[in-house]
Amino acid sequence: MPKCLLCNSDSTRFYKEQYYQCTNCKGIFRPIERLPTLEKEKARYDKHNNDTADEGYRNFVSPITNAIMDNHKIEDMGLDFGAGSGPIIAETLKSKGYEPYLFDPIYHKNYALLENKYDYIYACEVIEHFHKPYDEFSLLYNLLNNIGKLYCMTHLYNESIDFDRWYYKNDFTHVFIYTQETIDWIAAEIGFSDYKIDDRLITFWK
């Protein structure tokens, strides 16, 4: 059985040959041989409907925009991690006077931004794409200042979901799916002081 992409523990087959579940952190992941190449990922992302004028899209990402506006000043340093081709959260925040920086390994390749410290970082529908989630969460933790917050949006799996019929697993770029137990493990092992889950929004405190 393949080793977990997050904690490198043993796994059991979870769904056909497509997904396995870690026996330790309970993450659900695609095995390494099924991870898409960067070129295939980009082809998939280019098909996303990232119309920043779409009101439904704005409503979908509103948990992050509202959390940032409720908890941070406009002069705070912010980073859109995995901004994608249509950074709607950044546009919404900029309309309110905020100035988040944009980073994305495909669309905004400004790696110098990963040398800074931030008051807030957000990753909207990003963490399920991590091929090396431990490394990525460690990076995000280290990019936060001492009182910084990390805001993530993803769809957590729980046992009430019929995985066979679940839309979220049908996107082949969704290579790591999180559970409540996985978030517990990340917070403890990476070193976050606290976290909160509110539906799809997960907030980590450094």
C-alpha cells in the first residue's frame, strides 16, 4: 500500500485504485503514480470558470473575504497563496483598500514573495491540490508572522458522505482530501496554536 502524502504512514485502500486512506492522519489521497503532471494540472485549471465578475463565485469565496475584513486591517500584509488565473478574493479585498500579494506556481510565479512574513495568508480551494502537503503547510506556517492567521477553504470528508457519488473526488487534481482528524494532525504536528473549522473554512492561528 502507498505511504501517506502528508505523514508518510501506512494506508489502506479507500476507493478502488484511486484513493487510499492514511491509518495515522486519516487523510485520503491519490497514490504517487496517479498524481497529475504540472502540464495536466494547468490544462485542468485553465478550464475553470474564474470570472471575477460572477456574483455566485464571489459568494462562494465570501467566507474568506469576510474573515479577513473582520480580523485584519487594510495595512496588514496578506498573501493569496495559489491565487490562480482569476484572483477574485484579491480583487474583492483591493476594492476595500487591502493590498494582498499574489503567488501561484503556475500563474503568479513570484517566488521572492516566499521570503516575506505575512499577517494573513489565504488558500482558497488550494490545499486539496498539494502533492506534498506536509512541506506546503510547513511553508505556510513559516510565512506567517507570530500572530498571523492562515485561512483555507476546502471540502472536508466525513463518513456521512457517499464517496462513490461525491463530486469532489471526481476532479483528478484533488489529490489529497482532508478529514477532521487530518486537520487535528496538521495543527499539532506543524505547530499551529489553534484552529477552527466553520463548514468549508478552516482558520489556523500561528
